[in-house]
Amino acid sequence: MKSMLSLSVICTLLLVTASSFAGLYGDAPNETHAWQVHDMRRERPAVVAPGKQVGDAPADAIVLFDGSDLSKWEADKREKGVPSKWRIVKGVLESVRGAGYIRTKESFGDCQLHVEWATPIKVQGNSQGRGNSGVFLMGIYEVQVLDCFNNDTYPDGQAGSVYGQYPPLVNVCRGPGEWQSYDIVFRQPRLKDGKLVRPGYLTVMQNGVLVQDHWVLEGPTGHMGRTKLRAHAEKQSFKIQDHGNPVRFRNIWIRELSERSDGGLNGPYTDPKVVKAKRAETAAKIRQEASDASDRLQRVQLLMESLAYEKETDTANRVERMLTRFLGSFKEADQEKVESRKGQIMALRGSIKYLVRNKIVPGDYAPMVGIEALVKKYKLDEKK
């Protein structure tokens, strides 16, 4: 019976110790971070099945053109629902001179966009008159499409440029008629009361090569002049330009992105109110776990963990009382009793140290003083 009891105690101690390390581990949450570093309570990313090959639409993408029809598109007219005169030839979408821009029926804002394009096999014209088109995020921010294979033009107007604003980092154009790809991450600028709250950005990969590195948008696309940022709807149609050249397109898909991929809980533009609310929510969940816990030491460990997310006064006072009672249980203890509960003592010591180190409790925290005295008296941190 004595050996069985010892095994049970050891298992309990191991569980408590593991719980403390899992719960209080990395740097604590703060005003701009809702989570600890390496936080196991942080929400897991959604699982999304990727396309079978690079460039194929992942499971959460909206496929805008798969070669079958133009059901997702319409002519870029004042009136809605006007069919486009662009044509589908052997599963490929082709621009028709004079047909005007084509736009999506659905509106989009922040997004990841994939589009494949090819300029005409037959080379005609030069500079901006050769295989010219463009993809317009929200209908107003253009990434230029142009045949720039041995075709000189102004740098901020060549393929891969943010038209009129910034040239591509490199020219990676394939030859006329060859299929090319854009993978674009777009973040729209945010304005409030006419003032910039958050810049807009474009990151562009052309044929797998970085050509725009988080470029800050100066404003909507213009011609022969600089533009300024202006307020607009949070979602607008995605457009493709008709510039008079029979440029072809295929495999167009888009993934809508939330305002920030991390939910706005971390980073230089974090809203402290959002972080505070998330921390309070997490703390409340941990306190509920504590109330459901049958083991008293597990309960205090969970309550200490909750303090890392929210310094709630009643919880802090309760933790201090529980730790004081725990330390008081060793007042008349002998070496054997203390040694038998070493795992519990050291686990609690680690959690209390975490709270002190992260200034969640003061440096002269009474339970910290008490537990250090206990460790020193019984030489618990000395190697045997």
C-alpha cells in the first residue's frame, strides 16, 4: 500500500509540474500582446487544404475564373449586370479591344490574389503599346501587365510595377505568349476623418520572384500625375483593364483577408482595447477551469496563470491566501514530508517566480519570500 501511494503522489506531482510549465512559460501578455510567447492557449490557425500544385486555388479561395464561364464578371459600366464582351477561347479569358474593363460582380478589400496572364504571341507596338493591361485591386490600385521582354518603357509603368508609383524590383518577364503569374497580397489604406490611420501595402510575386516588397501605396492609380489617398468603401470590385491589346488571363482566384491576419491582436497597430478584451476573455476561461478543478494545487496554478492575462483583484487576493495556507502546512513538517512534496513546492515556486519576473506581483511578494525560505531551509534546490 505504501509503494502504491508513493506512485500515486509521484504521478500527481508530475501532472502539477507539467501543468505549471504549460501554463506559465514565455514572456507575459502586455498592452499590445494578448498572449504569452509560445502560448498554448492562443487560437490555432484554421486548417486550409492547399491546391494540388503551386498556383492552384486553396480550399478557402473564391475562384473568379476557371476557364468555364464569366458568371463572376460583368462589364465595367455605370449600370450593374451588363454582360462583358470579353471572350473565352479554349478556356482562356481574352481582352477584346473596345470592350472596356471587366470587373467582378462581388466586391473585395484586403486580399491575396492569384492571376495568370500572357501577352500576345505576335509582337506589335512598343513601350506601353505592347501587350498592355493591368489588374486593379478594389478597382483603383493597379499592378501593371505589359510585355516587358526586350521592350523598354518607363520603369514605373513596366510589368510588376505599382503603376505610376514604384517600379518592380527586377524585370522577370517571360517572352511574348508565355504564361506568367502574379501572386499579390493587398492591404488597403485606412483613413478616418480624412486622416491616415494605417497605410496600404502591395506585395507582389511575379513568376515566383518578389517584385514589390510591401510597397506603401501613395494613392489610387493615376496617369502622368501623383495621386493622394482618399477615403473609399472597404470593399469594391476587382477589375482587369482593356488597353486595346488581346492579353489573355486564366486561373484567377482570390482569398479574402481579415483586416489583419492575426485578428488585430498583435503588432505595431494593435488596438489596446482589443488586446485588453481578449486577455480578459482568456483569464475568465482559465478561472472557470480553476473552479472546475478538483485538485487544490491545480486550482491555484490555474488562478496564477489567469493573473498573467488579467490582474483581477479578487483572484490575486485568493491566490495569495491559498499560497499562504500551502506554506503554512509545512510549519511543523520534517525533512521527509517536505521531500515527499518537493515536486509541488518547486512547481509553485516556478509559477510564483514567473509572476514576480513579469511584475504581475511585487518583488517582495510574501508567498515568494516564504517559498524561498522553505527551499533554502530544506535545501530543495541542491542536487542530490
